[in-house]
Amino acid sequence: MRLRMRANLPSNRPVKYDISRLGCQQTRAEFQLRLSNRFAGFQALHPIEYSAEESWQLFKSSVNEVASQTLGKTRRRAKDWISGRTIELANQTKRARCSENDDIHRLRRETARSAKADLNTYWRNVAEIMEQAASVGDSRKLYQTLKTATKGNSKLSEVLMDTNGTHNPLEAAFRNLAEP
């Protein structure tokens, strides 16, 4: 008999609102108006005194409600290489799945193709940056790009072998990349 442990995910994760929308004058004015109307309504309806904890909870719930209505939540982007088009296709696929649309298979294929194209573009750009750094002899830039591309999983103490079969430290291998 096999037992699996279930991951305990945090149940009430704090909501992150899209505060970048406050840069727009119209959205900022709407947010301020709704928030001031909300507090004016509370003062008129509830002239009684609240404790500090009750006042804080009232303030917090009011700001959260107005922010969710006006600003909306931020969408977490897990990967830098995913384009806006791919995210939009994923959202369309999600909406089609919820509405049981017949178009869902086409949307899934398009989303997968778009994500694959985005990933290929990302790796092409990384390869170009590394080739340019190697041609100029900028080992620092080359190493930094390699480190970000591998997410720091490569070990510094690794030894590479050159074409003769002798061991080269990592720095010497970078110097050999710059040579024709």
C-alpha cells in the first residue's frame, strides 16, 4: 500500500492588487472617490466608537474591497519568456473550458504552439547574447548569462574537458570559447 503526502498550501495568501493601474489618472481618481465614499458612508451609518482592532479591520476590509473592484488582482507570471499573446490565449482557453466551448481543442493547440515559439525565441536571444560576449571576450557577461540561463544549477567546481582530452577549469573553457 502506498501513501502519499498532500502538500499543505497556505489557505489565505495575501491578495496582490495591480497598483500599476494607479498611474492612470482616471483609475486613481475612481479609486480615491470610491474609497472616500466608503468611509463617508461608514461615518454616517455608524457614529459609535470602535476599538482599535475593530477600526483596523473595518479600514482593511474597506480598502481591500475597493481595491479589488477598482484595481483588480495582479496575474503572477512564472516565466519571463511567456509573451502577452500566450497569456491571452491561455485565458481564452480557460474561459472556453468553463463555458464548455467546442473551440477548446483549437485554443489549446494555439496556446501550446505560442508557448513553444516564445521559448524558442527566448533561447535564441540567450544564445545570441552568449555568442556576442564570447566573441568580444567578455567572460563576465558570458558567465552571468550562463548562470541566469541555468538558474544557478551549474556547479562552479565542475571541470570541462577540451578537445585534447585534458581537463580545463571553467575559466579556461570560457577563454577557449572566445578563440576561433
